[in-house]
Amino acid sequence: MGRGKRRVASVVLLVLVGGLALAATVYAGSVVATPISADPYTNTDSQHRTQLEPDSFGWGNTVVATFQTGRFFDGGSSNIGWATTTNAGRTWTTGMLPGTTIFATPPGPWARISDPAVAYDPLHDVWMISTLAIDSSVSGAAVLTSRSTDGGLTWGQPVETSVSSGTFYDKNWMTCDTWVQSPHYGNCYQEWDDSRLTMSTSTDGGLTWAAPKFPGNNGIGGQPVVQPNGNVIVPYEGGAGIRSFRSIDGGNTWQPSVAVATVSSHGVAGQLRTSPLPSAEVAGDGKVYVAWQDCAFRSGCTSNDIVYSTSLDGVAWTAKARIPIDAVTSGVDHFIPGVAVDRSTSGSSTRLALGYYYYPVAACTAQTCQLTVGFTSSTDAGATWSTARKVAGPLTLSWIASTNQGVMVGDYMSTSFAGGNYAFPIFAVAKAKTGAVFDERAYSARFDVTMQSGSVSARRDRIRFSKHNLVPDLELPPVP
């Protein structure tokens, strides 16, 4: 792809959020789960119509969301979809990335694709979607970067960030330094798993990427975030818990990892694919928030809470705290969190938002589990949280895509702030199949976090149980 404005535009569709009446309702603060995209593909070797595993990023009034589209049973999808709002959720424009897989328009060279993640570089005014290209042997073969220079409304041919030399790439992620005061403002950082955590840096809006560097850590699911001073903090799931490592020189070197917290994870019922992968973001004062699913506060580890830890330097981390969505005796199981932090807030006024999935009754079966989407928020840096709200569902597990590691709405979900006080969880919702045809789509909802409908205090209950169930590879089969 050439520099500047030259790009291959993907096919787009403008989605009005239910017309003017619904738009007015949403702006008044009501919660309406809104479909923002749909699977357009018909190839018979993947599951249609399915969309899942979203990520998103918000900047100004813009939110760009991305997700797998047309999930294969044994790994990856037909293509990566995207949906963009430039007016804080009133309308969405949606399409599929060009030049990626053989199913894309125009087609690309790859058999499948997976693991989309979004970032924005304000210095170069470029939106980026990082993806994992998968070859015909169902191996993670390359990390790609798709770029948009018109606010996330059209996308160019992907840049090859890194191509595997026979190893097995997995679980890529991306972030950019958005802080004007940072000495590394405009740097972007990609992370992926290549049997070890791997980092690469771009200084030109994602056009080129430096040779991969290996910080020396084994783990999966790293989510880099950048502090206002330019330091890059990378929380990840490693060994028996959550760990993190950092760079203080713009990605030139990476320091050894430190422990964030041990993880106690309850196995979610119904063969739903989940794991305690971290979800991370950063506030305006540089405080990093990391959330994950954990059963440490539950007697007998019978269900999960969403817990979190914070750090101002990526080295010293607070003891994990339980987000009090439900009482510890409730029997509700919470998992797959997507945390958001309003970067314009800091200190005790930091605004947080959390989307997540849950079962109202943890002790259920594949036939009886009721998969539901929930939301809660905080306007005081997590000291108190709003009364949790049901966003969508319940879903029957037979409605969602099947994989060789269980049925799937995603190994992660996402929430982003935009338009001031508004938080946008992005999630997969399914309806009953029509024959063999799925109806699993990417959705969003809009919440004004300043309109608290009652709040409860965060708690640091005594940890009653400690057991870790680590799934070593979450996205694709292990290398033979």
C-alpha cells in the first residue's frame, strides 16, 4: 500500500440505530443493545452467520470496534469485521477488512484470520486493526496491521507486521502512545505470543514495524497500555497468575516481568470457552487497571467474580479487589470482562466501566445455562460501583459458534469510552438458529456512567480458596 491517502476501501453499510426515535432514547440514557454488524459470508467450511471476540477503542466521539466474522471450528474466521461510530453511537458504519483472507474483497493470501485488536495513533491520525493471519494448515502464520486514515470509515491493504518462520503465532494485541506530553508520543506497540511474548514498535503510524523483540517472558494474552510518561506496561496471563513487564524507553528494551496477582479460576459450565485473560487500560494519572475473572473470594471456588488490580508504575501492584456485582453467596458466575477507563479522568475521580458475561446460576448445563451480558461502572476510581445492569440475553449456548475448545462468544470482550461520559461495551449476542444457520452478531450499547442507578462499595474480601486452572493455548490447536 502506498503512503498518504491511497487505500482500498472496504464495502461499508451505514446502520441507523433504530431510527431517530431510538437515537433520542439512547441519548436520554436508556440502555438499548444494538446490532452493529452481521456476517455476510457463505463459505461452507466455517459457521455462518457468526461474529464474536470483539475489541474496540474510543477517541473523541469515535469508537472503532472489530470482531471475528464466520468462525471456523478449529481456529480463526472467514474475515475480520469492523464497525465505526463517529457520533458517539447514534449511527454505525460497518464492513469487512480488505486484502486479508481468500474471502475478503479484494481477496488476500491467507486461509483464515483471527484475534482483532484496535488502536488509534493521534500523532499520525491513523486507526489500526491488528490481526492474526492463519495459513491453510491452521497455524498462526503472521501478524498483520490494517490502517485507516479517514477516521475508521475505510481500510487499506494490510501491512505485514511480522511473518512467522515456522513457529506458531497467537494472541496479538496493539496500543499506541496517545499522550502529547510523552517523549514517545505517536509510537505504537504490538504484542503477540510466539512460544514466548513478543513485542514490535512502529514510529510511522503502522506503515513499518521494527524487528520483533523478546522480553523473555512465557505467557499469553498480553495487553500493552501506555502511561502519560511514555512507559509501556504489558499485563498478561502467565503461569499461575497475572504478570506484567514494561519498557521505559519507547520499546527499545523491555524489563523482566513482575507478579500482579495469583489467579483462582472456576471452570465455567456448559463448555463455554473462557479463561482468566487480563483486560487492561490506563487513566489520566497513569494508573493502570487490570481486570480478570477469579473465584478467590468464593467459598469452594463455585463461581467467578470480576476482580482487578492497579499500579502506577507497572512494578508494584495492589492486592486484587472484587468488583461487587453480586454477593459472594449469590451463585452467579461472572467471566470474560472488558474494562474501560476514561483517560480524561484521574485520581479519585477516575471513571471506570465494565462489560462482562455471566450466568445467573453457575451450576448449569449446556442445555440450561443462560448466558447474559452485564454492565457496571464507577465514577470514583473503583471505590464504589453502580448497581449492575443486564444488557442482553439470556442466550442459549447452542445458538453460539462451536470450537474445538468449547462454544464461543470470545476469549475477551471490550468496553470503550467516547463522547464524554459514555461507555460502549462491545459484545456478541445470538438468537435461535434458523435450521443450521446461526444468528450471532456484534452488538453495542451506550451508558452514561454519570447516571448512577445506585452504587455499592468495592470490597477486598478475605481470599477463601486458591486454585488455578490454566488453559495454555486459547485460540488455536497446539503445534503438533
